[in-house]
Amino acid sequence: MEKVLVIDDDESICWVIRKGLEKAGYEVKTSGDPLAALAEAKSGEYPVILLDIMMPGMSGFEVMDQIVAEDKAVIVMTAQGTMKNAVEAMRKGAYDYITKPFDLDEMVLVVKRAFDDLNLRGRVKKLESLVREEHDIGNLVGNSPAMQEVYKLIGRVADKDVTVLIRGESGTGKELVARALHFNSRRIGKPFVAINAAAISADLLESELFGHEKGAFTGAISTRPGKFEIADEGTIFLDEIGEMNLDLQAKLLRVIEEKKFFRVGGSVSRAVDVRIIAATNRNLESDVENKKFREDLYYRLQVMPIYLPPLRERMEDIPELVSYFLRIASDDMGFQRREFSAEAMKVLVGYSWPGNVRELENMVRRAVVVAPGSVVSEKTLKSVMAGADERPHVDDLLRDSLKTKVRSYVEKVAKTQGGTIYHEVVSYVEKILIEAVLKETCGNQVLAASMLGINRNTLHKKIKELSIPSIVWKRKAGKDR
């Protein structure tokens, strides 16, 4: 039963309120002595407190100074002639106020609304806590001295709302750091938008970032917002920023300095409030010296640099990383929990891992798939690692038919599709690639996703989007039997 505490030196008021609230299903305690009631008011036993302002011994304001908290709702009771006191109470954090003499039904309604709001606030707080936990620094695995320094930097800068530049080799987990920064900042609950500058052609990247107006270029059949608009009030993560061309770097600099941008083909300046987190595996200092990266942009991004060490510089983290990836892989694929033998673990620790944490994760996933039992032996691991260097490359999978298919398809699409040719051809090639990999893995989507370097859920989504029938890989499996 929800509990209400009433503090008022007028016994008749307390009696009326108690009767009204008890009838509505609440448990009520009343007190005419604010000093005596203060301990109960401070406790968490009574989430809603009805409090009179004018009382002997201690005023309602003095009580509020000691009890107003996020997990309580204080409803102030005041006489008509002291409305300025009500205003002051609201400034001090009161949930609401009711005037004397009050309507009992109205008072019960205010109390009900207070409990509803407290419950909603609690649910939101719990959801935020879950989101923070999911993207917490704890998801960056490792207790080596190098990673401890990374955690300290994240903790210091997460809520400072400054621009951050994350440096490190490919596969070290730069996006994980960016997400940890966002989900531990004041912008939690707002969008986190990631874009890889190296994965999008220079011609399309400006439109992806800033959006475009209808008719801005061939194929722009409608107005479309860009990533900066989508990320408004949140965070935008610009991965591989060193791949951005100089013209676009200048426009990005304008956004950082003025917090404004123009859509492609637009003449209206648009304001935006985003936190920018960038990442690169390039030597930007060398690029600045060679005029490949703007010096002014470099210093704007370098407000707070975070360096992620490669895995070879924190080899002591490998056992913990392996344990983490084993748990995730086993849960994702529905396998019995696996473990690596001591000999296999020595092999992992002795390898240089040029692909860093990403390579280690993929290796663990493949080992989980092929291991015949609950323990990944040294023999199984070495077999998997040897196969990693002998996997079919894109050229091997596609060279026989890709050029001919794409050439004929381009000729066909160019005559009918006009400005949408890029998207049409990309989808076509994507389908050919995924079909080839699925054939190679005999339909094993876990291995296929690993070969493609994408998430298994992403692969499943692509199979549906591109209408790839299961017969594609069943033929290969049947042929190999």
C-alpha cells in the first residue's frame, strides 16, 4: 500500500486529509510536530509528503531544505494569502501545491498524480541504468595498465561535452569507447549516430552528413536530413575521419565552430547541437604536414585525445577477453558454454593479433563453431588459425562472373534507372557477394558473417532484404557431400 505523510499543526486538517486518502486506498500518517516528523520525512518510507508552510518550531521551508529529493514528492499546503510562499516552495523543489481551504477530491487527485510521476521517474531511471550498464566502460574488457588509463580518461571526459579524438589501430574498439562516452554523458537518451567516412564515397559523404534538398543533384528526388540533423542533441561518431577530403573537412570545421551547416543544395543555415567524437587509425600529424588534413580541424578535434593500445601492447588482457567472447558467442549461437585449454590459451597469448580485438573475437567465434566438445583444444585452435589465412578472398569468390554480371547490369540499369544507378548496382553486387559467401560456408550464417566482417543479425537482415533463397547454399552443401 502506498504511504503518505501529512505534516500540519492543524489537527482538523490532518483528520480530513487522512480520512480522504484512506478512502482512496492510501496508508496515511499525520504529525503536528515538524521536528518529530523529520526523521520519517527523511526516510524512504513515505514517498509523498503533504507539508504545511506555517508551523511553530520549524517552518515548512526548513523541513523542505532537509528532505526534498528525487525519490520524494513534496506537496505544499498554503493559505490563499501566502501565494508567494507557494512560489518559493516550488523553487525549492516542491512537486505541487494546494491552497487552503482545499477540495478533498482535488487533493486526492494531486496525490495520485504524484505517485504516478514517481513511478514513471523510477522506470525511466531504471531504463537509463540498464542502458548505461549495456554501454558502460565495463564492456571494454581488460584490466591492463594501458586499459586502466583509457577508463580513467573516459571517466574524466564523458560528461564534459568536449570534442574527443580516439586514436588507435583498426579493431581496437574505438566505437565502443565512443558509445561509452555517449551513454555516460548528459546526452544519454538522445541519439548516438555513427558514420564511417571510409565506407562512403566522397561524393555521397557530404549528403550523408548534412542531408540534401530535393533536386540538389541527379537522383535527389526528395529532401532528406543528414546524420547531423538526426543526431541533434545527441552524439555523432565520425569514424575514420582521416579519410575525409579537404573540402568536406572545411565544412565540418564550420559545424564545430558555429554549430551550423547547410544541406547540399540548400540556402538556409541550420543550427545543430551535437557532441562530436571522431576516430582514426591514421597518423594525422603526418597528414597535416603533407597537407592531407587541415591543421585547424586537427586541433579542433584534438581537444581531448584518447589512445587505444593495440592488443599486442596488452597481451595480459587476452584471457579475460577470450572469456568474455566465449560467453557472448555461446549465448548468441545457443551452444554449450565453451572454454579454451591451457595449451590453446598459450597459443592465443603468443600470437601478435594484427587485427587486434576484432580479430580475436572472430577467432573465438570460429573456434566455438568447429570445436567438437566443450573444450577448444590446441589442435582445434591451430586448425582454425591456419584456416584464417586460407579463407577465400573476394577475388576468389567473385572473379569468374562478377565483372561480366556487373557490366551487363550497369548497362541495363543506366538506361532505365537514371540517378539511382549507384544504389541499384551496390545492392546487386552485395547480393552476389553474400550468395557466394553463403555457398562457400554451406549456409553457415555464423561463419559467413565472420568472413564478411558483419554482425550475424545484419547478415540475416540482408538475406531477407535481398531475397536470397536458401536453395543458394543448399546446392553447395549437397554438392560437397
